Amino acid sequence: MQDMIHLRPHHLLCLQAFRGKGYSESFVEKMTAVHAMLRENPKLEIRLAEGADDLCAACPNLEDGVCTSGKPPVFDQNVLKELENRGIRESVLSGLPGELSLTEELVRGCCPDCQWQEICLAVCREKDGQRE
């Protein structure tokens, strides 16, 4: 079993909303594997990555180790600000931080113009419906 994974900060949100959809079949397979690892080991160490991470390796937007989209770095900075606002400043986390639980406000604020935003928002609405 793997001891640590490297994730871009915005992938902390993506993993909470993952429902088997993605950029490509290989990306979905990688996301499914990481999602399962975190479910099986909720305290798995996560090192926050600058730039490409373990998930990006399967992304079609990665060329020569660099993301060709300008959006992920913006999403990463937004998530890092949210972590800091919640008192989390470490670059290595023990599992997904509960303080960063997926909400519509968090998704809209951290990931504006993300092509997957509607999936994340649907997951948030689903969670809210379960609490009522």
C-alpha cells in the first residue's frame, strides 16, 4: 500500500465530488484508484503539490510534465487560501481535511469556470438533501 500521494490543492475538492467522470478513460482509472486509496486509508498522507501531481499524469492537458490549461493554478491558489483561512498551513496532510468539506460556496469560490463544476454542485445539493 502506498504511504503518500501528491495532489494539487484543487484535487482535494475534485476527489470529494468524483463520480466516475473525467477527461479520459486513463484519467478516470487513475482518479478511481486514488479515490479508493483514500477511502480505504482515510489517514493516507497527502503532500500538496505545486504543479502536476499523481492524478495529472493521466490528464490529456499535461504536456512534458506541465499543465497546458491556465485554470488549475488559479484553482490551486484559491484552495490554498481556503485551507489557510481554516488554519491549515501544512504542505502534508493526513487524509482529506474535514475542514474543507465540499459546499456550493466553496466550489463556486475555488473553481470558477471549471468544466466539472456542475458535477461538484450536484454532489453538494445531494449532500444537502441528505441532511434535511
